[in-house]
Amino acid sequence: MSFIRPFAVLFFALFALAPLSAQAAEDDGYEKNEVLDAAKNFFGETSEGLASVIEKAFADHGKPNAIIVGEEASGAFFVGARYGEGELQTRSGINRKLYWQGPSLGFDWGGNASKVFTLIYHLSDPEELFQRFPGVDGSLYVVGGVGLNYQESSGIILAPIRTGVGLRAGANVGYLHYTKEKHLNPF
């Protein structure tokens, strides 16, 4: 009987602690109120549209473990390009400058300038971000608006939230390439 007891203790410890470690990993993400407050501070105003897109991202993917705050400009006449720069901020305290650029193709015309607040899911190492993320985007800017889309590559999900001004309408497919240096070539 004393021979079985150490195995029973080990078995209980392994299975009893498993949910705690899973919960601890989940707790590494930003809370919804932290993201909403940071987005309000970044965008400079509170809007019902901003709160609803953040609610949607949390409902779809849970807690992000990193964010990007930045600005971008884009334009298109069937073929388009987007350029941006910002700062990556991880839940673990890493901050670093980064850039993004990418082409697009679709029924899309016009131009816009946007502030971008990107929620990042499943990023275990900031170096993993420096790759291409494909996506589909639809826009209708007459003066301003708030938009959300998703991009995914290698298990990492990006949820850029954009608010901007300009004259732009359409839908397109393309990708964004995140880099450590600024590039003029969108490819």
C-alpha cells in the first residue's frame, strides 16, 4: 500500500496542476479593459464603434499577448500599397519599433491615412512577427471610420483596428510584410 501512495500523489499532482498552468498561460494576455483603455488613449476618443470592434476581437480570439500601435497610409486604384510604422508592445514588457508595407489587388480605389491599433494573438517570440501576413480588406471611408480585419500566418493572428480619414471604397486581397527596417518596395 505504501508502494502505491507515491504514484497516486504524483498522478494527482500532474493532473490537478494542469488546469492551473493552462490558466496561467491564458492570464498572460491583456485584459479587455486594458486593451480598451489603451485604444481610447491611443485614438484620443471614445466611440461605440471602437468598443464594439474590440469586443468582437475578444469574442473571436480571447486575450491578445501583444499589440502594435502605429500609423499608416495607403492608396489604391485597383492595385494598391500600404505603408506603416509603429511600436510592438508585448505583455512581457518588450517594446520595439517596426514597419510594415504591402501590396493589394481588388476593386478598390482612393486613399486614406489611419491610426492602427493591432491586437496580436499567439506570439511567443517578437522575431516571429517579421514575416508576411495575408489578408482580405474592405473599406469605405468618406471622412472617417473604424474597421477590423484578421490576418494569420504560422499560427499568429493579427487583428488590426484602423480609424482614419480619407476617400476610399472597395475590397481587396493582399498581404502586409512586417520588417525591422523601412522599405519603399511594398513587395
